[in-house]
Amino acid sequence: MAISTVELAIRLLVYLLVLIGAPLSFVLMFRLMDYAAHDSLVEQFSGHRTGPDTGQLNAYFEQAAVEATTCRFCGAANGPDYTYCHNCQERLVAGD
């Protein structure tokens, strides 16, 4: 049984795809994950806030005259029964 030139070319192409394509896809996947780790959305929710919160809950607590706990990391107002900050998800210390 002789192998034609076309069939040989297809077999070599599949062989190269398996030999080179699979490891290359893993390298590309890890590079993409590394790129995504430096995304601004990840930095936004990593707990490192640069400015105070100007959200609607701050205005609500001021208007309702509710004693709010201010987060020491981002400055957001949180309700008296909040354990974690609604803005940066840092744990609120009692007496803040």
C-alpha cells in the first residue's frame, strides 16, 4: 500500500500541528493570563483604591442620618451592620 504525496503532506501537517501546536497553545494561554492579570479591571477590584468612594450609599447614609462606618482603605461609608466594605471588600474593623 503506497502513500500518495497528498496523504503524506496531510500526515506531516497533522504531526507538526500536534508536535508544535499543542505546546504553543499552552504558551499563548499563559501569556494571555499574564496579560489579563495586568488589566485595569483586576487592579480596580484588588483592594488598592486611590480615591474616596463617591457612590450612592454615601449619600444615602448622610440623607437617612444613619451612623455609617467609614472604611479606612477607601473612605466609603458603610452601614453599622456591615462586616466588609461595599466598595473595596476590605474587612471593617469595629470602631472605625
